[in-house]
Amino acid sequence: MQLLRQRGLQTPTIAGGYGPTFHPDEFLNTGFDVVVLGEAEETVCELSEHFAFGKLDLSDISGISYKHDGKIVRSGRRPAVANLDAIPFPSRDTIRASLERRSAVHVLSSRGCAAHCTFCSIVAFAKVSDGSHWRQRSIENFVDELEQVSRLGPTCFKVIDDSLIEPPRDALWCRELADDIQSRGLRVRLRGSIRADRVTDEAIRQLKRAGFFAFSCGI
């Protein structure tokens, strides 16, 4: 970023994700205009309004850090997205590359984790925003995306939830997920992550029926 600025880059630049959220000052001091703190779907839309149309002042946008008169300013906390079903499915413009590499396509059915492990960046990232530290999409919404992406060719998916099974999810939820996938005739192979204390024989049996063949297990 410093090299780009030295060469005259004037385009506004925004940094987001885990690193910038935890170390916003470092990113701002290297030349980024704004750092998004926590989830970005709503924030980046408001930043677009600011940079493209001047409709919002940076001070009116929650969940960011920026420089004003040479000093770093942190705006108010932004609530985490409560209804994940309201977020549009991600663009799959580059899915051909995944198919050529024969790599799993990433999908997400929930965000966060209900645990409180002191060493975990997931928990720390969730605490940046107000609201629940674990949220889920509905089964219908999640399987809708699996079905849509399957039409493009992929059959192997990595469910990148930090913790797939958190209350109110249980063995019954796993059964309902398997029922929906099978009722649509989807032939998908899934892998994911699960906490050791959430594992039960019945839950794993139903998840296998849904198409899961492997889990990374958090202790």
C-alpha cells in the first residue's frame, strides 16, 4: 500500500477481515483509507455510498476506523447481521477455477461459535459487533444455495462454519437437513468442522445421510 501511494494511487482503499479488525491502526498507518471492523456486508454498502456519491459522512458509518485530521477515529459498534437468510448468495463468477483444480467449493450455513475459548480469534472477532456470537441460516436457504451451485457443476463442498452444531441445532436439525437434501435429489459430498462436545451417534448418522464424509474436530 505504501508503494501504491508513493506511485500516486488516489483510489479509496478499504481493509477488512481478521487482521485489520484486530490491528486497524497498522493498516491505516500504511495508507488504507478505512478499516472495517467485524462483518462487512452492510458496512461496505454504506462506504460505497460515501466514496461514490458523497451521501454519507464517514462519521455516520458504524463499524469502521479511519483517520481524521491525522488522528485515528473509531466509529460506533455495528450490530452483527441477525438474519443471515437476508444476505444474497455470493457471486460464483470464479467457480470454473475451483472445478479445474478439483477443489471443494466453500459454503456457509452459520457464523461464529457459542464457545468462549480465550485463545480463539473467532470469538474475539464476534465480540467486535453487538448481537449473538453464533447465528444460523435456515435449512431451506442453505440447501437452496447448494442446489443452485450444484447446477454449475460442483458436487464437493466444504461447509466452512466454525462450529456446525450449536444450539438450537441438534440431531433433529441434522435429520431435517438430510431430508431436505435427499428430497431434492441432490448428490453432494460435504465436509465441515464440529466441536467434539457436540458429537452424538445420531447427529453423525444423519449428517452422513446428508452427504458429509469428513469433519475437522475442535477440542
